[in-house]
Amino acid sequence: MSETQKGFEQGDLQDQRIGKDYKSDLGVTHTHTVTLPGFRTQSGFEFDELELSYQTLGTLSHERDNAILVCHALSGDAHVAGISPKNRRPGWWDYHVGPGKAIDTDKFFVICSNVLGGCSGSTGPGTLNPRTGKPYGMAFPPVTIRDMVAAQARLMDHLGIPRLFAAIGGSMGGMQGLVWAVDYPNRIHCCVPIATCMAHSAMQIAFNEVGRQAIVSDPNWKNGAYEARSRPEHGLAVARMVGHVTYLSEFSMREKFGRALQDEAKAKRTYRAFFPEFFKVESYLHYQGDSFVGRFDPNSYLYITKALDTFDLLDNRLPAEVLKAVKARFFVVSFESDWLYPPAQSRELVKTLKRSNAVVTYLNLDTRYGHDSFLIDNPAFSRAVHNFFDSEYRRLRSQLKKTTQALRL
Amino acid sequence: MYQNLYSQVIQWVPERARVLDLGAGDGEFLERLVREKRVAGEGVELDAVKVTRCIERGLAVHQGDVMDGLDQYGDGAFDYVLLLGTFQELRPSEKLVREALRVSRRLIVSYSNFAHVRVRFQMAFTGRSPVTQALPSPWYRTPNIHFFSILDFEDFCGEMGLREVERACFNARGRVRWLPNLRAEVALCLLEAGPK
């Protein structure tokens, strides 16, 4: 069994059954919450205050030049690596963030925050609306990827980080990284967008809409004004099931499930009386759905998927105009088997960046596990990211040395 | 032989030029160019493992084939495009040259000379495809798809409207100035668009 296959058996870290013996090199890690005053969304909504949940790992250098912001994807949260003291679960990117790993916490100061609109400690539709004393629900303003990044920028101000060494993330996290490079050109040295795109295609929007429809057609949804004890859990679980199918590949499904049937004892779904055959893949999807419901808010799912669908890096403007001020150096990564964010979208991104004179490195890995390839234990991916950060940090340091020398002269 | 060839390229490329290396491999030569000539260098390479090595060296590199690599860049993005040892492996040659001239004013191309005396002798006396220092693989394992001589390449340049600004030919003993089509194993030339 190859290393990658072993990693896949372990699966991505958020929803898989992780054994008690899983050990993180980081030990127990904590998340914090900060309250920031006053925030205006792109749509013009004013929050009196904004709560952001975040985690930091490693140590900020004296020059404050080693900060890496990790941006999470749709279902992620601030708990990026290490073991959570609450539920003993490892962070969603524990395979790649830690001492000596792709994002080396011995060398870099790593920050990850839950996105605006999320449901893991940051302000979102589940937060109490100070004007009504009830959760915002659908009164929550539409959020965009740009809003999420603007909130992160405020967090960086709070943490005293004038300029990021890097922003990195997969899928929606990659979009955030791109927005950092475009909206804050002077506050970022390099950017690593992984398995992402400049704007969703019709297919990507379509899958998200199926998920949203599953939620809003759940009778418990009640136009978003559901009670904590009667949430539209079934709808959310179905949305997650659809999503999960799109994150896998034909290969990973065949390898993991094939046409195998689930054990009788574990097959406890309701319509079994009519159709006795219960496939392993069905059981897996049910597990994914159920596990997701426990940690995610249905309204957040609506808001965040809408943010994904409406994202457009160029917004109908000319690339040269949008990317004019960009200074970051890019490392774009895609996966050959990813059919949700296919390599063609990454190539389009690379071409657009390059033709606007950005310096871009592009790597398309032949990892066979679909969109999830960046979440699993993936040594080839890990090595490439590690090498990129290593050489870019050396470059940044030598630039810094040159400027200070020039200033002394 | 190849050491001489690479040193010659380094001599031809001016300081701080913008260089695109097509088929950059693990980036060893491009890194040398960056170090010795402080060029703004980028590479294109198909093999993911080699791309990762390039990244380790701090080079900006695009994983893809040569045509895809060229397609990433706007007109005149570079001063020099390097095709070192890759030209004979690529098709279609004409389209490739046109694309390369779109992104760069000048090309530096190296190739194995199929009319070298040893090749001619092997063909003539053994009746089999040649295996030499410059053509090391047997016919069934070679990445080469074009087999051409220095004279062939001259004809090709004429047809493509390429002007040979410089040429340097080498064999195992060093630079070859006299009867290159017979005596040189590898040829290197600096080309630009324009009449001969």
C-alpha cells in the first residue's frame, strides 16, 4: 500500500472515524475568539461588532514576517491542526500543518480563522441578532469571499501582523488567498491557491443548488427561523451527501467501496424493508451526512455556498485592470482527478495571472482521490508546498537584507 | 561536450535577461543562469517530480507540455526562449517555433546532429539505427521523434524565416569549427526572426 493510499484509508480528518490512537505532533491546540468593533459588508450591512474564532500555531518572528494564513474550505473551521480539547478531534489539516510538515510550525506563525458567515465561533446566521435577541437566520446579510477576507484582514490588524508571508488554502480557501493577493497587494508576499478557480462554473453552482434545495425543502427549515432542537438536519445531511460525492473520484469510490454491501447489523436505514440491499457507499454517505449535521449550521451552509457561487475574481473587468497591483508570487496546485475543480480551471487561473505579469509556479499532481486530494495525507503535495515556502522565505529574507543594507547606505 | 554547450549558452545570454527554459528538467541549468547572469528565469516542465525539484531551487516553473507552457505567456514576455535538447522530441516543430517567437524575440536551440560521421558509419556499415554519445538510446527507447542534421536545420530555419545569429557546434573534444555537419555531435544556435 502506498503512502497516499494509507492516507486515504485514514481519510480526511474532519469526518472520518479517527481512532483514539491518532496523535498530533502539536498536542492539544486551542481556538480563541476575538470581538472586533464595526464591520461593513460588501452589500452595505453594518455590524456593530464582529466575532471571529481563530487559532494560532508557532511563533511570530521578531520581524513579524513569518505569518501564514491558512484559509479553510466550505466545511472547515479555525481548528486547523493539533487536537481539540473539546472533542479530542484533530484539526482538518493536521496532515499538513505541524512541526516539519508542509506548513512548518517550527518556522512559521500559522493563523486559521473561521470565516464570516460560518458556524464555528465566528459571526454567522446562527449568531444572536442584537436588535431582536434571536439568531439572525435569513436576516443575516449576504456574505462574499471578499467579506471573509476583509474580516481576516481585521484579525491580522488585531494580531499585529502588518504583512502576511503567505495565504494558503484549497477550494474556497484558495479563493480567499486570491482575494488577499488582489485586494491587499501590499500585505502578502506569496499565495498558494489549491484546487480552486476564479469563478464557479455552471456545474459547480448546480451541485451547490441541489444542496441548498435539500435544506430549504426540509419542513424544519421554516425560512431559516428554526429552533435549535428542530433544525433541518435531514436537508443538511442530504446536502452534505451530494457535496461529498463531488469531492471523491471514480477511482476512490471504486477502491473504497466498489459494490460491497454493508453488514446487516450496521444497516439500519428506514426503507430497508423495501430494498434489502444496502451498499457500503450508501452507508458511508449516511455517516458523512450525520456526522456533518452535528457540527454545521444549515443556514451557514446556504450563505457560504452562495458566497462560493457568486465569487468572481475578475467581476467582469479586464484581468490586467484587476491584477495590476498584484505583487504576490503564486504557487497554484491542482489535482488531475479533481472533477469538481478540474485542472483546466487552475490552468485558466495560471494563464490569467501570468499574462498579467505575475510570477506563478503551477503543479498538477496526479493524486487520484478527487477534490479531497488536498485534505488527505499526500506526501507529494506536502513536499511541494514545503519546498515552495522554504525557497520563498529565503527569498523574502534576502530581499529584506538588501533593503536594510540599502537603507543603511 | 554538454558542459561546453551550457557554458556557451551562459555566454550568449546577457545579464538580467528574461529567460524561459522549455523542458527545464530539475532546474539545475536554469538555477545556474539565475545565479551567474541574474536572469529573470522561468521554466516549463512536464514531470511533476522534476517540477518539485525546481520549486526547491526557488524557480518559477509551470507544469505542462511545451505548447501549454508557451500559451501561458503574453507576446514578448521574454528576451530568450531556451530549447536545449528538447527540440528533436517535440512536434509540431513549426507551430512550436511560431509560438516561441511570439513570446520571445530570440530562441536558443540545441540538438543532436544526425549527420555526424559516427552516425553515418554506423548506419552504413552495421545497417542499424545509430547509438552514440549524443544519441544514447536505442531507437525503441529514445524520446527523439525528429532525426536531422545541421544542414537540415539550416534549411528549416530558412523556411521558417529564422536568422541564425550565432552557432556553436561541439563534439567530445570540444568546439568544432571545421566541417561541423560531419564532425559535430551537437549543435547550438541563437535564432531570431528575420531574413538570413
